[in-house]
Amino acid sequence: MRSAIYMATIVAMRYNPVVRACYQRLVKAGKPKKVAIVACMRKLLIIMNAMVKSRQPWDIQKAISVSAPSPAPR
């Protein structure tokens, strides 16, 4: 099961802007690439679980608005 999720994550990092941004943010923060991939695997699992629970298809616009960083407090 882990290898299937790994491969799905590799594809998602290439084609899904939400997962790609997550990976790039973690690598830029200094995380090792494998650690960033595993974190993206978890993110992808959470996304898939939410889709199954809510019985809603993937909506990229909704995902981008939710994953957008909030402004820093002043």
C-alpha cells in the first residue's frame, strides 16, 4: 500500500499544484527530499480521505483557497 501511495504522490507532485507547492515549501525550508515526499504522502491521504467522507470530487479552486497561506499577523 505504501508503494502505491508513494507513486501517486510522485505523480501528484508533478501535476497537482497543491501537492507541488507543499513539497517545494518543505524542501525550501531545509527538509530532506524524502521527508518532504512522506509529508506530501500524508497530505495526499488526508485529501483523499476528505473526498471520500464528503463524497465530493476534487476541486482545485477550493483546494488552492484552503491551502493559501494566511497573511502574517502584525
